[in-house]
Amino acid sequence: MKLKALPKDEMPREKLVKLGATSLSDAELLAIFLRTGIKGTNVVALASNILADFGTLRALLAASEHEFCQTKGLGVAKYVQLQAVVEMSRRFLAEKLERSNVLTSPQESRDYIRAKLRDQPNEVFAVLFLDNKHRVIRFEELFYGTIDSASVYPRVVVKKALERNAAAVIFAHNHPSGIAEPSHADRMITDKLISALQLIDVKVLDHFVIGDSEIASFAERGWM
């Protein structure tokens, strides 16, 4: 079926204008991004086929250039455009976070950290440095590991906290396995970091472990 044959209020662009972006399916959102279909396939059907090939929208967004361009209807130009959209969304989350107090806007902190770390192929340990009013100074990825672990050095974290003139920090790292459950090693290094930062009067507010769909919070579990 040609897209023009659909009722007007079922066309993705018209539906978005009338009902908002949240009313659209993944395929409809992707169809708006693609703009046009290919010979014999309208843009909504093409978007559905692409999502079926990748399995999920997240997998499509995280695909390498090679993986992306192997799919019928996609190419380098679309890959570049999509990566620009993804980066703009990350920067939007960063701007929201930088204007907020992380204790009064905890969801914004989680959203930003998830966007930065969830799709990393290897383990990454990052720190959110905060001022004395718990406003964001900077988010930094400090340590990179293998698929299983990252080596985290307290002296480096202390040095960075001093350089940033931080009064508090939030730690975060991802589990490439997709399981957010903190390990014994996670708890051990957190305790070491807390002890090291106490010497320079920097408070550790939380440690987030990022999984596929969940975030584990040390503070919420009473471990801080």
C-alpha cells in the first residue's frame, strides 16, 4: 500500500502534529526520519522492515556504520544523520542536567548517565563531579576496561576531584552483560573510593550500575 492511501490521521507526520511524538510507534518515528521509502515499499513498511532486521530501535541506533549500511534502504548519509540525532539527544540531556541540582532532579542524572554508558561495548567507569550545591561541574569517563572489568584507581579520582574543585561526586559504570546487579568487586572499589575522597572532604552521593533496562543505585540499597 502506498503511504498516500492511508487515512490522513494515520500518516506519521500528521499523527505526530495532532497527537504528539509519544503517540507514534518506533516504526512511525523511524519513517519520519527516513522521509521516503524505496521502490515497491512505502516508508512505514520500510521502517518496519529495518526494525525487524535489527530487532529493536536501540540496536539500530547503536549499529556500526558497516552494519547500518548493509541494510536495504540505508546508507552513509542516513547513518551520519542518525548519529547526529543521537548526539543531539545526549547533549540535550546534558544541558538539562547542568542546570539542575542532582538531588532534586535525580531522574535527569539517571537519564543522562544511561544515555552515555548503556551502549558502551566495554566497561566504562565515569564520575559526575558536583559543586557544593550539588550542581554539575563535569561528567568524565575515567577508566576503560575489558568486557568484564575496569581497573579503577582511587588516586586518579582524588586528583580529578581536586582539579575540578568538586564538593561531591556520583560514580557510574556500565555492565556490558546488561545485568545491573553490582558485583562484590563493585562494592569493594566503592568503599575504597569513599575512604580516599573523605581525606579531601569530597562526599560520594551514589554509585550507579547501568544495565540494559535497569540502573542499580548503591544509595537506594543503603550501601552508602
